[in-house]
Amino acid sequence: MNQQLFDLSGETAVVIGGTGELGGAMAQALGECGARVAVVGRDAERGEKRVAAIEAAGGSALFQAADALVPASLAAARDAINERLGPASVLVNAAGGNRPDATLPPGSDFCRLPLEAWQGVFDLNLVGGALLPSQVFGETMLAAGRGSIINIASMAGMIPLSRVVAYSAAKAAVINLTRFLAREWAGRGIRVNSISPGFFPAEQNKTLLYNDDGSYTERGRQIIGHTPMARFGEAHELAGAVVWLAAHRASSFVTGQNIVVDGGFSSVTI
């Protein structure tokens, strides 16, 4: 295998939500493959910790504060990154999550789901998690005639899961937007794809998957039983997919695709 296919030297990779567990792991992988990485988020302490880890592994990185739901904040971050690292050629949209008030307990009434909670989940996952960053950083890529945008969707965007209805619908919208932009920008040198992780324990979902004593919850047991690989994913297992989609030589003819990394969960229909 020609390792130069995955060499990201000379690329500037912006990871929105790089302060999170999964986004941070993807930022780490991009840095280890030679990209200059901008870790973008609201938590400076976690961001600087991720930057230190990337630099300790021999990479180049910086933390840039920004709110993905505020266009002016994203534009200011873009300009600062352009000045310090160069224009973005890779954008990873990893901001997202769910809200407790948008999660339906077993036996609850969907008709009572608060509109404000639904809108909040859509804003976080679709507007801040894909739309606005793609607009702001996409301008830079379009001007250069080259770029790779990687949206982080979810297996829940393909299979509407119980309880997390707003999150599932928002991630389905992310996949749809990914395909729209792939079609619109293919002739202008921009590739747009998404990665749909399956179940990866992180801060936002650990209480749904694990009891306080570390054992699986009932929902956790159901998921493991439905997953052919019989385990949850680990953050580093997203590295291969994100590096492949970021590497222009390795995935130069790949756009409009949704890459599923779920241990086989979505392959089981019964």
C-alpha cells in the first residue's frame, strides 16, 4: 500500500467539535497523518489538552474558540485559522449531541415532546453540526477549488431509534444535506461525505448505556445483542474513515457517501 495516499502533509484540517471525545480522536488522527489541525469548540481547557496531545505525537495544532451556532463566531474562527495555519482544505463537522428533554422515556407520549427541545436538537446537530460551518469554511474551499467536508452523522440517521426521535431525525437531515452539497459542489473541487458512527460511549450517552456499577443498562444490553461484533465502538476506530475521506489522493472519486462504522448494527434486520 502506498502510504502517501494517506499523507495529509500540507493540509489544514478544521475539526468543529474537536473538544469532544469523538471529534478529538478524529483531530488526533488527522494530526498524526501530517495535517495542521485546528481544534474548534467552546471548551478551551479540553481544546488545549487535545492540542497538547497532537503536538506530543509530533503534529501541529492549535485551539480556536468558536460557537458553531453563531455565524460571526465561525467567520472569526475561520479568519484566525487562515492566518495561523492557512486556509482550511479539510472540514470535519463533529459538533452535535442530544438533550434529555428531547429523549422520550419508555411509554411516553410523542405528542408531548416539547417543540423547544426538538428545535434545540435540530439546531445543534443540523445547523451548527453541518450547515453553518459548511457555509463559512466552504467559501474558503470554493475559492481554492479544492476541499473535503466530512459531516459526522449517525447510524440513527438511517434507522430511527426509539427514544431519541429528534436526534435521529436531525442526523437523517445531516445525511441528506451531505448528499445535496456533494452534488452542488462536485464540479468545483469540493467533496462532501458523512460518517455515521454506531454506538460509541461518550459523555452524552454513557448513562443510557451503562449503570453506575459499569454494567450494561437494559438498552445497552439490547444494543450489544443487536451488534454482530458484540461490543461498542472505541473513539480511535473512527480514525481510518476520517483520514481516508480527508486524504485527497486516497478518496479523490468519493463524494456524496455515508460511511457507516457501527460494528454491523445496521446489517441486522431481525
